[in-house]
Amino acid sequence: MHKDELIILHQMLSEIKDYFEAASPELLFSQYHALRIGPTQIHKSKLEHKYAIFVLGSEIANAMRTVEFSASNRISARMKELAEKTMKEIELLQQQM
């Protein structure tokens, strides 16, 4: 995916997060907020947006669990795996610099 496509996806997931936060104020999305990477921050790298997407996707899947969607457990686990893989890519790139 190109960076601009990732940013669009990031924006869509952010809007889903906003919906869940409005519907259930107890949902905090703390891991995503801790990243301090939003879809409007186009100066952030492609990998940083990719990582944020996976972290946010995982937290959205966890939020879906509260609404009792059956497949959300698998989605959350897979998003977490992808986030960890992307973080390793970021760390590798930083080491190479």
C-alpha cells in the first residue's frame, strides 16, 4: 500500500474509534492514544502509520468484543501480531540509520 492509502485507512479506522468512544465512554483506546500518531499527521512515516493502523485495529476488535461480535477475538489477535511485526520493521530501520 502507498502511504496516502494507509493514511486514508488510518482516517477511516479513526472514525470507527470515535464512534465506539462516543457509544461507550469506558473504551479508552489507550495503546493507540499512547502512540500520538493520528491520520492527520502526514509527516509521520509510512511504517508509523502502518503500526498505528494495526494497534488501532486491535483495539477496535477488542471494543467489538464488548458488543459481542464472535470473530473479534481472532481479529484482535491478528492485528496485535501485525503490529508487533511492524514495530520490528521500524526498529530495524532505525538501527540501520
